[in-house]
Amino acid sequence: MTWLKKHAASARIAAVIAIGGLGLSACATTDYVDQQIAAVNGRIDQLDGRVTSAAQRADAAAQAAQAANTAAQGAATEARSANQRIDQINGRVNALEQAPARTPRG
């Protein structure tokens, strides 16, 4: 009988113990995992605050843009109205310029 046949069971047990020991040493402890999760949660909280702040600034900018758009539309309406009045006045001025000259009485 060879040495392997005599000690096969012992060799298997030793291999299982060695592989098991290596596998267990790779497991993370609960404290380590908790620390890593706490660090990630802290970064997530910071980013959440930054995103919330950016969203608030974007909303404020959108409201300011809407107000500016409303003001611009009002100004455009007033400009159209003023142009219409100018066109009316120009027509009257042109009519007066083309009217025959009047001679004074007296």
C-alpha cells in the first residue's frame, strides 16, 4: 500500500481544514462592514444635501426666468401698442403735410 492510500482520509481532512481556514479569514467582520457602510452613508448624505441645494437653486432660477419672460412679454405688448399709435400718428402727420396750404384771413 502506498502512503497516499494509507493517509487519504487524513489528507482530505487536512485539505478541508486548510481550505476552510483560508475561506474564513476572507470574511469581513460586522464592525468592518458597519464602518464601511457608515462611510458610504455619510457620502450619500453629503451628496443628497448638495443635490437638494442644487435643485432649490434650479427652481429659483426657473422662477426668475419665468418672471423675466412674463416681463418681456409685457414689454413686447407695450411696444406693439406704441408702434400702432406711432403708425396712426404718422398717417395723420402725412395727411396734414399733403393738405393744401391755408392762407391767413385778414
